[in-house]
Amino acid sequence: MIEPHGGILVDRMAKGKEREDLLERVSSLSRLVLSRRDLTEAENIAIGLYSPLQGFMLQKDYNSVVEGMRLADGTVWSIPIVLGVDEETAEGLKPGEDVALTDGNQVYALLQLEEKYRVDKAREAEKVYKTTEKEHPGVAAVYDRGDVLLGGKIKMLNRVKHEKFNEYRRGPAQVRSYIEERGWKRIVGFQTRNPIHRAHEYLQKCSLEIADGLLLSPLVGETKSSDIPVEYRIKSYEVVMDKIYPPERVFLSVFPPAMRYAGPREAIFHALCRKNLGCTHFIVGRDHAGVGDYYGTYEAQEIFDNFTPEEIGITPLRFEYSFYCKKCGSMATAKTCPHDRKEHIGLSGTKVRKLLRAGKRPPAEMTRPEVADVLIQGMAETGDKE
């Protein structure tokens, strides 16, 4: 099986006597109330999804990632994984002490605080997101973050309690065990924050032709408000999985991180996380993890050329924009279709959402009717009229 990024699957989950001893110390520690997003990040670190990270980044790693997409030791990593707090909170915390991370009630983890530091947020925005505009949702999250960053290793005492999709929440060790049980050698990972449509099917099935298994890995962390609600994104897969994939060759496990909309850099991040899950290949389509017009159409594919295959370790599968061609009678791309664009049926996400909000199904060539019905119902129930 493919090695985790960095060679070892990180495990920062406290167990047995170590956990009991740490729990006894909790009452004497400083406490830090975190958002669900930050607690989930701590859990992602602890279960090894972000291997080789063992905690929130120290300043040397942060600087190296922002400037050169590598950790301080040279390991490829493209997105800062940090914990920000305000000035007042930071003043009460001392490097060298353990800090209890809570949601205001239960303690979930300990931060072994090593350092506190400040950063240039505009510099991070420009380097990571290629813009300093607050309209970019990823940049907005950077600006909204606390001004002081806390760096140090994590010890997880309790798993975060999630209300939804628990049957699909599987950490790297669980996913790898499943892959091993199936005997899969070549595994393709697919990232999405959108409901499934025909173009997705096309990419996934093309990939399955060269692989043993497909890991469907829809993101369930925070997304921008205009995205389709997550419940209906997952349900869109549930209603068609048994109809479009051989059941013995597909596996669904949700991806818990928040969406950054960092385009090219997030494509690298998504690939490395799927490598930690055991994938050997990763689908990178048009404008992966993009938003607005901030990134070039295929920039998320081109960024992989900055690294050697050995440094990345997982193979990107680069797909062009796909569409339904009326003359071909099938899905295709410019690489496989000789016909004029007037024969192509392709809908943007914006146009699809507009049709769904009006209670109308997109063309069956692009979205399966049963999927469209799920999404129409979802928009009606959530009152999505935007």
C-alpha cells in the first residue's frame, strides 16, 4: 500500500493509561474554546489525515509553506494549518504549557503549546490564494482569524461529536484497512463539494478503467453559503451509487476539512490528504477548488509540475472539461470529441443552481433525474432562493 505522506501515518489519539493520566490533568489547565472548524482541524491532525503534521504549525513551517509550499524540512505541503486566537486570549497562554481545547463544555484535545507568533495576513492571502480581496471566501477566513497563531503538537482525548454522516466518517487507518481487505492496489480518490452530475460520472468511470477501486470523498466541512447544502450533496450520491458503480469497486468516506477555495494549492492539499487515506491516484479536473475568476482553468493541474512524482507520491489524473455531445451520443472532452460546440450540452454550476431553485430539472444528459429531484427538494426545504 502507498506510504502516508512523510512515511508514517500520524496518530495523536491518546489511549489507555496515557489518556486517563491526561484527563486527570485537564482541570488544572488553561482552557481555549474553539469553533467546530478548529476542533475538526485538531482531529484531522490527530487521526493522521494531515500526516506528517503532528500539530498546528510552528512559525518556521508556516513561513516555509506560505513562501514555498514545503514544510521547513522540505516535505511538500501547500496549505497553512494554523490556530489563531485574539490578543487577549494569547496573553494568558505561555509556551511550554498544555492548553485544553474545548467547545465550551467538553475537552477534546490538548495543545502542547510551543510558541506564539504573528504573521502578515495579506502576505498569506496573496501567496496562498493569489489575491488579497476579502470577497474571496478563503481570504475572508484568513482575515477573520485571530491575530496570534499558536503552534504545537496535539493530543486528542475525545473525538469530536458530529451530528451528520457518522456512518461515512472514517479516518485514514480505517480507510486503509478497508482497501487492504478489498485487495485494491490502485485506488482513485475523487474530491467534490458539489452534488454528483454526469461529468463527475464520466471522470470517475474513466478513472476506474485503470484502477481497482474508487474512493468517493465528498467534502462535508464548511463551504460558502451559495453551495448546495451538504445533506443533499451526500444524498445525491446515495440515490445513484448502486446504479452507476459496481458495488465491490467503490467506497464512500466523507472528507471533514473546511473548503479553502485555494484553487491550485488546495489541489495539492486535497491530493496529499487522499494519499494519507491510501489513494494512489487523484482526479484533478477543471478549476479544482476554484471560486470566481481567481485561477486559470487548468492551473490546479499545472501546479503538480512544480514537484517530482516522488515528492508528491500520489499520481494526479488530469481531466479536461467534459460535456455531453449530441452527435457522439455520450460524454466527451475536447480530446475525444471532433464536433462543433453547438452540439455540446454543458451547464455551469450557477446555471444548474438557478434551474434547481426554480424547481426545474437540468437536462438529463447532465444530471440524472433522481439526483435533480433530491436537490430540488433540498432547496425547497432550506428555503434557498438566492
